[in-house]
Amino acid sequence: MTAGLRSAATLGVLVALVLLATLWGWAAFTEPFPKDEPVAICENATVPAGGEVRRDQVVVSVFNGSGRSGLASTASAELEERGFVAGDVGNAPDPSPTTQIWADDAANPAVDLVRQQFKGAQVVEGDALGPGVVVILGEKFQSLKKKQVESVVAQADATYCRATGSE
């Protein structure tokens, strides 16, 4: 094989490789971006009687039922500093004079853990406005309790919305 023929063959192989790389690159470039699947912030989990529920396992959604601006976001940030997982934040559908925790079961350990963070909070039946435990801050709300409760023990088998990724 002559030097000219060998150079032409090498150049042909290199051109073919460049064309293949160009086609592969164009196909990858024009492919649509993968869609991000939303990850649930919490999933229903059962805790047996005697089991412990910790703050990092509880999602808390806070809604402002007072006339004061920014109250829900401030309280949510304080709860997050204490180790709770922040859920939704917003305005309550109706004004409330007192702080309320909306739940179907007042004995639920997650509800009890959140209730113990607030002064004078009452557990009442209400709609799930957001994920996890729903708190409605009323006109009388000033601040969280100074004493921080880190966990509670379930008195009976219970189901709550456990934060995704917590153990």
C-alpha cells in the first residue's frame, strides 16, 4: 500500500468517525429534556404503639388566620429551625382568633408533637389545606413555646404523613 493510499484511507476513516460523532451529538442535542417527576414531600406511614415520632419525620403546613402579614412564613421558618419539615405556607381560608391544628385524630403522635410547640393550640377537625399537620395561626398567636419537644411516643397504632427520606 502506497503512502498516498494509506493517507486517503486514514482520512476516510477519520471523516466517517467525525460524521458518526456529529450525528450522535445532534440526536442527543435535539432530544427533549427529561421531565422531573414531582417527589411527594411525605408519605403515609404507620407507627406502632410505643414507637417514637421525631420532629424530622413530621411535615407541618402553616397558614395565617390573623391579619398580620408574614406570620405563617415566620412560624414555618421557626418550626424548620427546630427540625420539622416545612410544608405549604399561606393564608387560611377564614380568620381565626386562636391557634388551631386541623386533624381528624387529636391523639395522633405527629399532631401531638406539633401541638406541643404552640401555646394554647387546640386540635379541631378541619380540611387538609396542605401536606402533613396543618396549623392555623390565630390573632392571639405570639410565638412558639420556648421548651422544644423533640419527640413523642405513640400511645396507640397511628398513621401520619412521614417526611420523605426520613427514617
